[in-house]
Amino acid sequence: MLITPPTSLVAVLESTEAVIVAALALLSAITGVLVAFVKGWRWLRDQIMELQQRSGQTLHQVQNDHNSNLRDDVDGLASKLDAHAEKLDKLFESVTRLDERDRQRQDTDLAIYTRLGQLAEQDSLLHNRIDNIKEPP
């Protein structure tokens, strides 16, 4: 498609005016994009700076001030906890056995008290019989 040159001054001015309006619209759009880009860049920069600051704080909190490794320290604590858990398991088993022995002792004590009561009754009956024999009615 060939562009034909305008034939009159009015047509030239109208096409120039349209070009200027289009150029201003394009310039406005580019300016808007640049402003948005700059604002986004500033926000991103602030976020990166905050992240760097937080990572520095975190590093300070986990950094060792001695010769051991933090992972080794955690592993050591875990093995100590495992050893204590085993001791607690054994203690629980011992307490369970003691509870069972206590229940058995209570059953035995009850049986002994019951038998003592029966013997006391028999003793009383025997004493009554002996008394009746010594003193006839």
C-alpha cells in the first residue's frame, strides 16, 4: 500500500495533527510503563534489602561461637533424648510390674484377713465348746 502525498494544506495539517496526537498517546503510554517499572523496581529492591537483613539476623542466631557444628550438636541432643526415652520406658515397665505386685499383695492381704477372720470365729466357737465342757449346763 502506497501512501499518497496530501494534496492540500488542510490535509497536511490534519495528518500532522493526527501524528502528533498518536505520538503524544504513545509517549504517555511509555511514560506510564516506565513509572510502573520504576515503582516495581523500588518495591523489589526494598523486598530484597529486607530479605538480606532478615537472613543476616537468622545467620547470627544460628551461628556457633564455638568449634562444634550445629548439626552435630542437634544430633547429640537427639541421641541423649533417645537414651532418656529408653530409660523412661524401662522405668514405666518397672512401675507397671510394681503395680501388679501391689495388686497381688492386696489380694494376698485380703485373703489373709479373710482367713484370720474365719480362724477367729473358729477360735471363738472352740472356746465356747471348751467352756461348755468345763461347765456343764
